[in-house]
Amino acid sequence: QRVLLPQGYPESVSPDYLQYQCWDALQALCSTLTGALATRAVLQAVGVGDGAATVTGATLTWVLR
């Protein structure tokens, strides 16, 4: 609790602070998941993990790194 909440909580913040933090954490989680799924889709699109991938796909994969 000391790590996640500000010093003096709950007296040191507005009454809706906990609700705000819950929504902010949910937004951060969704953003992380969206980024991971987008990265996976891009890498699959250029042939990562596919034995029949083209040289162009391999080159694009190397550039993305």
C-alpha cells in the first residue's frame, strides 16, 4: 500500500483519487496489450516464425529490431 498510494493517503488527495487510479491502471494495461498485439501482428506480417518466409520479410524483420 505504501508503494502504490501517495504519502498521507487518503487525506492528502481528492476523494475520487482511488477511482482515478483504477481507471488509469486499466488504461495502462489496455495500452500495453494493444502494443504487444500490434507488434505481434507486424512481425507475423513480415514472416517471423514462418519457415517459408521471403528474404524481404527477413530483411524487414532485421530492420524492425
